[in-house]
Amino acid sequence: MFESEFLTPTQEGKARYQKLVSEAAQIVCQPLPEAPCSGKSATALADLISTDFLPDAGGTSEQIAATLRTVVSNSVAVNHPHTAAHLHCPPLLAALAAEVVINTLNQSMDSFDQAPIATVVEQKMIRWLCAQAGLPATSDGTFTTGGSQSNYMALLLARDTFLQKHWNWSAQKSGLPPEARRLRIFCSEVAHFTVEKAASQLGLGSDAIVRVAVDHCFRMSPAALQESLQTSQAAGLLPLAIVATAGTTDFGSVDPMPKLASLAQAAGAWLHVDAAYGGALLFSAQHRDKLNGIEAADSLGIDFHKLFWQPIPCSAFLLRDSRHFDSIKLNADYLNPEAHKDEGIPNLVTTSLLTTRRFDALKLWISFQTLGRTKLGAMIDGTVELARHSARVIRDTPQLELLCEPQLSTVVFRYVPSHAAFDSDQINTALRQRLFDRGLAVIGHTRVHNRQALKFTCMNPTVTENEMEELIRLVMNQGMTIESGADRRA
Ligand SMILES: Cc1ncc(COP(=O)(O)O)c(C=O)c1O
């Protein structure tokens, strides 16, 4: 009796599904909104949402369309030229179309009998990605929900491998030994916060994190790392892992991986490369060399929902020696019984932290197939160039100060008040908030050397240089308006 409501094998069910998909596409495929966001506050948005989430009877299609329109018109327009705050991309059309197939097939990647061809696609794609990064034939990996999960997984496997190797200790069986307090993880001052979060979650504590100084371009200093390693070792502490970042969130800086790899090897530490952002350079025609040394990683994470323009989530964790996955392996009789291994049946739950998991490899594959290597490379390089152009304009604008040369696709800068009496941090904070509140622009913010800064994160290669210049003018005008107090009088 529910056939028309659910996707069923009936023709009627299929026709209704096609209609629903096309109606949903019409709702999201409106012309680009004038504003990148509605600017409404959380309180104002809460007033728009009724808490009657489950009415006794279903609504009409008009009511449902109205609900969806409310959501659409109060979302950030990720493809708007004035949206440039986060590593948050406009998704590729090919990937969106593939999402319809992924969601409809609803394969679950945990066991072969739930996802036969999907398992093979993911396995092959992961091994192909390993080869693209220069990892050896022993490598393997898994799709993850993002860089946070990949960083967690890296430190989990690094921890378990260390405990097994040095103390013949299984963390999976016995938890952590008391000596684990001596383990240390080295990462740069500007490494992603999830490195520290992972250390806390893994029972190592945030005290296990040693933040290493960076150079003027926010890249980890090998000399400072060497010194930190020596100081720690002299104090009886044990180097568990070094986390290199290939593309820091704020500056796009890429740590000098070849040097860090030698230091990691000498210290017997695991080298994880957080390439959530910069991993895209693997496919860049102009900037691939920035990733030299990535092939020495024991593990690495690449986010495809950043500079690969995939809908969230889409990310991979790659592991140099697939045997390290053994430390998280568990067999469940109903899912991946031990016998399957001998029978050659692959169940990907064995290499993942998750059980039920999406077939995200498909959208990446379809995107690659649609674009081809040359166009993908041009999109990546075009986005980097857009940031460089914006930096040139900012450098030539007296009211703005460029805080760091862009190294990937971010531009970090600040508005410089015309008079020293003005509180520069306050103006920069207010400026960004006002752009958002007025629906004018969604730009980023961060702190650099303890001062408030603004940030463009260029993620849209279709944005033109003129549009970036317009955004820069908007920022400047907003700063001058705040300074003049004109907005207070308005
Ligand atoms: C360098 C870096 N690592 C990790 C992450 C976390 O990635 P995700 O948000 O995909 O979990 C980010 C997010 O921006 C990042 O920039």
C-alpha cells in the first residue's frame, strides 16, 4: 500500500521517484542568488523552523516544496563569488549526478554482500590513489568522512603499531600501558586542531602534542623539529609520530616533507601527512613538486570535498603498509567471518573505523572520468592563481595588508584603519561579521601572530579576477564605513 511513497520495483514507484528527483533539482537549480547568504541570525532562523517535525499526516507537495525553499534560501550559496570563507567547495555537477546513483543504490561498504561492485571500485581506486601519491605496492587505504577522521586513524594506527613493536602490547586488547604517557606527537604550530583532538581521544592526552615552530611562510621548521625531538628524547619522552601538513588550513603552507621524513626515520617515528587540503596538488600541472616527499609517508589523508569539488563527504586515508590495519581488525560472524579471508571475499569493514558506510568512491570516479586529468589540473591551478591575483591586488591596496604570500588558494590579510586610534582587531572582527549579517559576503577570519586577520579561501575556479576585485572593494568599503561610524548613524 505504500508503493507510491517508496522506491519500489514497480513502474509507478520509479516514475514517482524520477518526478521527486526532478522537483528537488528544480528547487536547488534556481538562478544564482544575489546574496551569498541570507545573513539571518540563529534566533531568526529558529523562528522559521516549526518543531512539528513529524505531523500525523503527510503534507502536500506544495508544503514540502515550501519547506525545501526555506532551507535553500537560508543556506550559504557555495558557488557564489562572494563566498570565500572556508575549505568548502561548490560541488561538481558530475558528482551531484553520481550522488543520485549512490543514494539510490544505497550500497553499504562494510561487506561484500552489501556492495559487491562498489567494494571492488573502492579497493581499486584506493590502490590507484596510493600509486598516484607514490606509495609502494604494500599500501592500501579506505574512504573516510574527512581529514579529521583520517588524522584520527593515522594516530590510532601509529599508536597501536608503536605499542606492539616496542612493548609487545595490544592496545585493542589491554588499553594503554602506563608508559604511554611518554609518547609524543610532533606537529607544527599551525597544524589542524584535529591532530590534538585525536591525541585526546586516543588516551594520549593533549599533553602528547608538541607544537613545532614554523618559518615566515608557516611551514614547519626542520631545525626546530630536530631540536624538539632532541629535547623530548633527553627528557625520556618517546617520539610516536610526526604530522606534516601539506596545505595548512589558513595559509596553504606545505611542510618540507623530505626533511621531515628523514627526521622521522632517524627518530623511529611514524610520518603522517595531513594532505586534506594540499593533496589536490597531486593532480596539478604546475604545483605537483610542492608535494615532493609525500611518498615517504607512513599514512596520509586527502580530502576530495575540498579542492576536488566533491559533495561532502568524500575523503581518503592511505596507509603505506596495509598490515597496520590488523590492529583495528575485528571479525563479526554476521558480517566478515574469518573464513571470508581465505575465500578471498573482501569486506571493507576490516579497514575502516565505520561499519555502515557510503559508496563515495563512485562520485570521485565519475568526476575524474567526466573532467579528465588536464581539466582537473587546470581547475586546481586556476584556483591557486585566483588567490595569487587577489594577493597582488591586496598588496597594492593601501587600506589592506597582506599577511602572507598565498601558497595554495588562501589569502590572509587585514584591513588597516586610517588612524592608529582605531582598534584594528575590533574593526577586522566587525567587518567580517557585518558582511555576513548583511548577506554581502562570507569571508574567513583567523588570528595571525595574535592579531585578528581576514581570509579568502578561494575554492571556486569559475570566479573571475574581476569578481575577486569586487569582493576586495566590498571588504575595503565595509572597513571604511565602520571607521567613519556611518553605519552607526544609518
Ligand atoms: C589541514 C586540514 N586537516 C584536516 C581538516 C579536517 O578535515 P574535515 O573537515 O574534512 O574533517 C581540515 C579542514 O579544513 C584541514 O584544513
